[in-house]
Amino acid sequence: MGMAVAAPDLEPVPPFSPSPPYRAWLRANILPYALISPSVLVIAGILAFPLGMLVWLSLQHYGLRELIHHAGDWVGLDNYRAILVDPLFHQVIVRSLLFTFACVALTVVLSTLIALLLLKVRSAVRILVMSSLVFVWATPVIVSVDIWQWMFDYEFGVINYLLTQLHLGNFIHHNWFDNPVQGLGVLVVVVVWGAIPFVTITVFAGLLQVPNEVIDAAKVDGASAWHTFWYVTAPLLKPIFLIVTCLSTIWDFGVFNQIYVMLNQRPSSDYFTIAIYSYRESFGVTQYGLGAAIAVLMVLVLVFVTFFYVRETVKVAEIA
Amino acid sequence: MIAPGTAQGIRSGRARAATEVNLQVHVRQRVTQVLYDAIGVGVAVVMLFPIYWMVATSFKPGRDILTLVPKWFPAPFTLQNFQDAIARPFFLDDVKNSLLVVGVMLALALAISFLAAVATARFGFKGRTAFLVMIIGVQMVPLNALIIPLYLMLDSVGQTDALPGVIAVYLAVVLPFMVWTLRGFVANIPAELEESAMIDGCTRVGAFLRITFPLVGPGLVATAIFGFIQAWNEYIVAYVLLSSPGNQTLTVWLASFTTNHGPEWGPLMAAATLTGLPVVAFFLILQRYLAGGLTAGAVKG
């Protein structure tokens, strides 16, 4: 860029123009818009318009009769009022938040530990761990849910056998999903197992960027391994921790597939997270207006998370 | 024995102590290294075991699957589970549907996203930044939240339980990511290459087709694989929009396997293996491009 600015002072070079001016004007003013128009149309029509329609729906009574007539009854904020006084919704919100917190915390901590371990192991072991992560990453979610369902089967599941053999208690014919706390624990395992590869590989890539001199300097100054990590490595990796935490929060708060398929597409209300609750209200009991209002609240929570992420990222960028 | 107090005694004593300390440090380092490696192997085993268990179960005969003490290896080996899974009603229909949906969607997505990638990488125009911000922003919208309006929209035009509706939704889901990634690939190819081809007598379109298009090939492949994986794995949209069993995609078939037929783990694990196989294969191909991209960045930076 600097070169281009300096060039006219040296010698006047005629501007390179392979086509007549009219076509150049056309190229600059029409062509780019023509090129992006299909993308804009698809995104506006199939993502932006439904998002607006979701908000519109949440302000209407929209049941089976309205579905047949393709027109809802305007009820203002009634759906939101109904939800906010619904004790089931309070449980759902608390459950979703706790589930998200457990999943995100475990994912980030375990992934960071594995990423740090990858720096220490010999290269053959590193390749082994990396390949295992890639295989897990590549496993489709529905496939992984089927696998874990089989491993946690109450009768012939390998997990019950292993836990009993390890003398951690008698798990023979133990049904994990009788007790929702245990069942949700199993679902945390499923979600975290699937989430570890992406976060580990991202954090590991970040760790490789930390200059060795900084770590060595800390060691020379007598910092312990923990202090080196907490006061030197972690602050340098803050942007990476921010993005993986933010993305994990978005994914885990909107969790649907794992819970829904794990419980054979009939989860009891003890297992409702916000996405499943919204689905149930709309497609289970055909209250599309109520379901839409719940979905709007879910999007609002995620917008808040994203906003927090963007603000923190901007802060980090300003400091750096 | 060397009498203590003599100069020689002190010296050799110090030397001995030093070698002992060296040896201790060395042994401790070795032990720590072995410990780290052991933990690493442990992590790999824990992560891989579920996948191993799926594959192992799919090759076991039924009597070896339902045992109270698990059989760790598929010792009598059988392909019966795969035959059962394929013979299951609607399996082949749903494989065909999945391939059709993903294939048509990818063809459209590649064409549309490539145009937008060229526009944003090669032209400066008013609204370019706004377009890019939109591309990043819409990726944050959770699909789970849009399923209600999408269903009602498609219902009002009679496109529920039909593949075009699903294709349209998947197109919109993968498009932002594909535009963003392809934009990076196109931007990495210097425009000067095109310009020099034009000086040598190529038309602008010719220069683009002969110079930029072949160079961006790996980018198109990588982006297509990302789109393939996302669409192939998608569940909730297909589940809500496609209601009749012959019209569904593979993930919906797989998820309803246990509900319809009770837990028949052998065929289920065989079907799961078959569903995961193309994704794993494509992922391994993608790894090469990812690694290539990383090294390219390293050389430049």
C-alpha cells in the first residue's frame, strides 16, 4: 500500500485499464452487487425473515386452528406473561443454565489440561491423541448419542460392567435415566466428549503460538508451573479462551439433539432444557405462539452471551 | 576408603554427589516423561473407546452382544448386522434422500457462495463491510430457535415432508460459513496473477477461469467438505420437516431406530458405523488441507 501511494511522485505511470471506461464503471458498480445478491436473498429469505417471523409469532395465539388458516390471533405480550409465571419454565431455565455451566466448565478445563499435556508428551503419543480427537470430532452427533445409549444400557451396557468391576458400587441393572440428575450427568458426559476435540485443538494451536522466551523468563524468575500457566500463558491465551467459552455456551445452552435422541424422542419434563421445552410447546401441544416466545427468550440469552464476548474481545484488542 | 578431610577425598566425594544428583534428576525426568506419556495414551483410549465399541459391536454376532460380561473383541466375526441394517425398511431410501439433499444443496451452495466470495475478495464496494458483518452475525443465530417459523413458512407453501424445503434450509445454514471461508481462499490468490494473464491477452473472464479458478480448487474442496459434514449430520430440521419414513434422511432414520424396533444394538451400531464412515473419511481428507493451510500461514508469517 505504501508503495502505491509513493509511486506517483516517482514517475507518472498510465493507469492499467484493459476495458473501456463504461464497462469499468459497470464492473465497479453493478457486478459486485450482482455477485452477492443470491447469497443475500438466501440468507434474508431463509434466516433473517424467519427470525422476524419468530418474534411476530411470539406475539400471537397460534394453535392448530390458526395453523390450518395460516393466520394467528394477535395477543400482544400474553405468551411472555404466561411463560414467565409458569413454574415449569423456571425449572427449565435453571436446568438449562446449570447444564450449560457444567458442560462449558468441564469442556474448557479438560480441553486445556489435554492441550497442556500435548506439549509434554513425546511426538508419537501426541499424534495418537490428536488422531483420537479428530475421530471423535468427525463422529456425527446422532451416531455418538446411539453409541453412548448402548454403552449406558442398563442391562448389557459396558459402563455398568466397568463401574461394578472397579468396585465403585453395584451398577448391575442400574438405569441411569430413572434419576434425572444422573441422567443429565450422562448427557453432560456425551456433550463434553463431543466438544473436547474442537476446544483442545484450538487451545493447543494457541499454546504453540506462546513464545518460549516468555515461559523461560518466568521459569528463570522462579515461577512454579501453575504460576507460569496462570500469570503468563492464560492471559496470553485470553482471546482463545473467550471464543471457545462463548461458542461452547451458545452450543450447550441450545442443546437439543443429545437429550432428545438419548431419551428416545420422548423426554419427560425432568429433562426439558429450553430448546426442548420450546419444541414441545410448539410441535408437541401445537402452541406455536408460546413455543416462539420461549425461542425468542433463548435467542435473547444467546445475544447477551455474544454481546459479552464481543465486548471482552474488543477490550483485549484495545489492551494489546 | 579415602580418609575424610583430605583434599582428594573431598573432591571425589563432591564428584560422586554431583553424579548422583545428575542421575536422580535424570531418573526423575524419565519418570515424569513416562507418566505424561501414559496419561496421554489414557486420554486417547478414553476418547476412542466409544468409537471402538461401536465398530466392535457392529461386527459381533447377536449372542456376543447381549452378554453380562462384555466381549472386548469381535472374535467370531460377522457381517450379519450390516446386512440386517441395510435390509431394514427405508434404510436405502433414506441414504438416497441424504445423498440427494446434500448433493443438490452443495451444488447450489458452492455456486452461490463462490460468487459472493469473489465479490468480497476482489471488489471494494459500498456495503461490503455490512455484508461481511451479516455473514458472521447470522452464524450466531441458533437453528433450534428458527425451526418453528421455518416449519410454518414451508407449511404455508406446501413444502413440508418434501426434500426441497430441507435443501433450502440447509443451503441457508451452510452458506454464511462457506462464503466466509471461500473469501479467504480467493483473497489469498494475488490479483496480479490475473492482471498479468490479461496483459498477455486473456479476457477478464478467461483470466479468472484459467488462473484463479484452478488455484482456488483446494479451497472449494475444503469448503464443500465442511458443508457436506454439516448437512449430513443435521437432525432437527429434517426431523421436524420430514414426517413420512420413506422421505427422511439418514440421521432421522438412525435416531428413530430404537423407538421403532426396540434396542437391537448390533444392526443399530452397524448403521451408525455406516453413517459415520463418509464423515470420518472426508474429515481425514480435510485434515490435509487444514495442515496445508497452517504451514502456508507459517511460511508467510
